[in-house]
Amino acid sequence: MCGIVAYIGHQQAYPVLIKGLQRLEYRGYDSAGVALLTPQTDILVYKQKGKVRDLQEAVKNQPTKSFIGIGHTRWATHGEPNDVNAHPHTSGNGELVIIHNGIIENYQPLRTALIREGHSFESETDTEILIHLIEEIQNKEAVSIAEAVRLALSRVVGAYAIVVLDKKEPNTVVAARKGSPLVLGIGKNELFLASDASPIIEYTKNVVYINDEEIVILHPNGEFAIKSIDNEEQTPFIQYLDMEIDSIEKGGFPHYMLKEIHQQPTTIADAMRGRLNVQQGIITLGGVVEYENRFKNATRLTIIACGTSWIAGLIGEYLFEDLARIPTEVEYASEFRYRNPIINNQDVIIAISQSGETADTLAALELSKEKDALTYGICNVVGSSIARATHAGSYIHAGPEIGVASTKAFTGQVTLLTLMALQLANKRGTISNTYYFQLLRELEQIPEKIKQVLAAEAKIKQIAELWKDCPNALYLGRGYNYPVALEGALKLKEISYIHAEGYPAAEMKHGPIALIDENMPVVIIATNDSTRDKVISNIQEVKARKGKILAIIKENDHDIAALADHFIEIPDTAEPLSPLLSVVPLQLLAYHIAVFRGCNIDQPRNLAKSVTVE
């Protein structure tokens, strides 16, 4: 959830760290801080509650000359956001400093034991306990900082990505990870560490993704070594980073979220590129081909995910059952792992995560692998933990998604699930050739049709201005568009802080209808021919109670348009593909309402992009 960055080399460290923190701020923005190891072997620590810009202002007139440093931007877990709880944290003797992403679960017994040894603590964080533990080991064992870190981590329960400096070893940076991401960037006579690649790509495209329970030791002139927590030397696998600096800039848009909404025609096309051949009627997802028999003969598919990825998985359930006729369940990863689920070697577990680092999803995957299920990952971030933990999988190729509220990653996930369902349906013979080719042709047209939806942004903005002050909103959908109702409501909650709920339209009568009055906006996704008459009945029920209706409809559906207070048209497409179009106006609606309300679009309160703690 937090963002960490570190540098050792020939450049001034502070500018590198600040720029890196700005690029990682979507991972946490409660507070920020840096620690610099000066040429005089002093450690300078600067930290500040608030954004990275607040840290910059606080440091403006302070000394920063250093070629080694670490930085951190925080999403609070232990301890409220304030200057004291901000990272970095120092040891009792002031000679060690640490930054940390994750949670130390056994911090309380460690804290109690350290207090007995004479340690005292300034903050409420679990991280401070860890740096005092490293100090205590150094005091008793007289070992190097790398060995002290290794011994300390052997006593730690929880998740971590850490970076540690020791003024007694001024030419060494020590880092380690377990359950939280860490990337090593290899430059020319310089090295970088970060939670993801975004702070690194400006300087180098050669990276090593650090594995769980590995410790990396960095020295000047680009020298480094990687060891396991059992002290065994590891051979690094250096990868080339296929990412451009432009992909993490706003590109002229006022917010990353708006840029990412408008990127969807391109990102959906990228998700299909090389995988969909309409003329030959071929879909090729390498991971599915590799395990084709396991997929074809699976007794059940189970999709595990969290948040927006879980909603994408719900659309996947409709797709797999409707098209491929495979029983499918969708589980919140956080619940799946704790309810003693029934898993066997005939199951296929599909894990969906934009970041590929979601802690609950990773834990659920490990449980599934223990039961000999086939695991398949759908991720966006290359080299992420889920991509490496699963037997097979596919990247959505959406490019970096910086906005905390997911947009292009969601439609990328749905595109991948659609391709998977169609590939399996064709292999299993569960849909006719005529319908199969129709869906392929229409799927290929989705990017152009999204451009048509985006062209209605001015109209959506007008509706947003009318609804910006509503305290609540209700989203209704049926069939494939019920999950879209959930996603539309989630987007509104996330970035505008308006209470919103998504429901199957038929469930409105079982409770939510009690809330409807002239002040309640109701968004109804009414694009499915199979349930059209039922949805019209739902609209009439809302109108009878004076609710205000925004209908998402197909082009030229004059009947529903006449019933609604407002309507937004989307191009006609086959029902299984409709979520890829109907979700886009809801993304724009949430965005513009949040703008009118003066909210922080890309960094909504209390949220972080990558949930790497349970």
C-alpha cells in the first residue's frame, strides 16, 4: 500500500527520491519522508504528514547533499497519519534507519521484549519495532547490517518490503521483501529500488524483481548481491522493462483517471492484439492453450479477486457459464481463504488483480496451490507476484494505471475474460459457429464503439452537474449489466464520497425501493434485449415514487428514452459484450461529479492503489 524508493550511485539522491515518491504517491499519500546518508556519514531524516509536496516544502531550505538515500510515501496501517508515524524510522541509537511497506503481525510481543531490553519507542508503528530489533541484534551479535537484517526477519511474522541504511556501513543499502513488491533497477554505476517500476524507467530499463524472502545488498558502482533469508546466494534474473516514460505522465489530461478512461479504446485493442484473429476464427491465450485439457475438463472455475477486480470476475462468471457452460463461482479473496473452501485437483482457480500484488488474492492462491488446483492469473503489472505465483496466466497490457479508481484495468480484465470464455466455448463446442463468429466480429469493434461513447462526455458532464449534490444514488442492472451497476456505484463512492449502491434491478423491490424519493437519482442500465420488458417495469416503479432516472440505453431506444429523466446512448452490441460499453458512461459520470465536488480524483481519501496488506 505504501510506496518505497531508494538510490545509491553517482547522482544526488534527494531529487531522485522526490521524483520517485511523486510517481509512487498513488500507493499512499498520508505522509512522506526521506533519509539521506551524507558524505560525512550523518543520516538526515526529513518526514512530513501530508503529500509529497508538503515534504518538499519542509525540506526546501535543509541540507540534502547525498549519493545514498531512501524515501517513503505512506498509507497508514499502524498509527494515525502524522509527522511522528511517518517513515523513515530510526533506531534508538540513531545509527540505523528503515522504510517499510507491509505489516509486522507479531509486533506486539517483539515490542514487549525490546522494552525489557531497554528500548523505548516514539511512534505507534510496527515499523519502528523492526528497526529496534535490528539494532538489538547488532548490539548482541556484532554482525554486519545485512546479517542483522536477515536474523531480524527470521523472527518476523507478516508482510514486508524494507530498505535499511546503517551509518556504520555507509556504502551499503540492504533491502528485503516478503509479500510486498520490490523492484531493483540496474543503471550504469548506480542502483535503484522501488515498489514498482515507475520511479525507475527514467534511469534504466534493466530490472530484477526481488522474490519473497530474498535480501538484496547494494553497493556503489552498481554492485549488488541477492541472498535468501537462509543465507544462500541467489542468481538474479535481469529483465528488460517494456515501459515508456510517457505512459506514467498525464498526457495533457487534468487527471490520470480521465486519461485512463480515454485510453480504453487503445488498451482494449492492446488486450486483444495477437490473441484474436477474426478472419480465421481463432483466439489464442497462451496460458489457456498450455493447460487446455485442464480447462476443458474442469468441474468448476473459481474466480478470486478483490474490489473492482472482483466485479470483473462477476462478469466472468456470466461469460463462462453462458458461453462455455462451465460452473463458475466468484469469491472475495479475503473470505475465500478463511472459510475452509472445498478445492480439488479438478478445479481451476483464476486470480484477478491489476497490480498482481493484492495480499488476500496471493494468500488465496497459495491455498489453492496446496490443494493441487490449476491456478491462472490475470494481471496488468509485468513481473508481479501473482504473475509469478500462478501456473499460467495472461497480462491485460493496459499500461500503468495511476488513478486509484480503476477504469482501463477493469475493461482490460473483462476483455481477457471474454476472450477466455470464447476460446473455451469454441473448444468445448458449447456455442454455434455462427454465434461464435458474430461475437468475434463484435468484440473486434468494441474499441471503435467506446470512442462513440466517449464522444458523449459533454452530455454526461451536464448530468453530473445536476447530480453533484445528491447524498445517495442507486444503480440497477440485470444479467450481464448487474455487475456494471456494482462498478458504477463503486466508482461514485470511491472518488466523490457519495453513498451509492448497486443492485440487481429485480431486487429493488426487496428493500432499496424504500429509499426512493424525488431526491434519489437512480441509474438504470437498460441495454439487454433479454430483460428489456422487465427493466421498463423497474423504471415505472421508480417513476411512481418520483425517483430521478438516468438510463443507459442502446442507440435509438426511444421508448426507454421517453421514460427517463436523462439518458445516455451506447452503440448496439451483443449482450455478453455490453459491459465493455455500458461501464464507460458510468466512469465518466463518477469522474465529473467528483470534479464538481472538488474531490481529489486520483488520490481519494483513505484509499490506495495496491492493497499489499490483509
